[in-house]
Amino acid sequence: MKTNVYLESVQGIPPEIQKETMMCFGISDKLSRILEDKGLTQKEFAKRMGKSESEISVWLSGQHNFTIRTLAKISIVLQNDLIHI
């Protein structure tokens, strides 16, 4: 999993913010693995999602706060769930 060295080095960050950040990195890591497994480029994925390549790049950086709607659309487009409830 990607790590945020800055986050780990800063004292006093509330636990919920730390957890949120780790969840965002976890989702982006899983998304990257799925794209790789399916042989999809960022450009192809962006086209399927109706998004720009730069937006997908932000998603894959681990710095995007996904909405449930976006996660649902990603799951449908890739035919693979990013999260399990």
C-alpha cells in the first residue's frame, strides 16, 4: 500500500483523518491493481468513466475522496467491486 510519509511523521493528526487517508490510499491501490489485471491504461479507463485522464491520475494518487456514486460506477465499469460491505 502507498504510504504518506508526511502523514506518519506529523504528530497530532486525529485518528479519523489518519484512517480516512489510509482508506483513500487503499482504494487507489486496489483500483491500480484492477486496471493492471485487466490490462487497462489510465486513458482507456478515463474514457470508459467519462472522465479526463488527469482526474484518473488524481484518483490513482491516493488523494481523492471518492463518493459512493463514483465507487458504484467504477465497480460497474470494471465489473469488480472496490469495496465490500
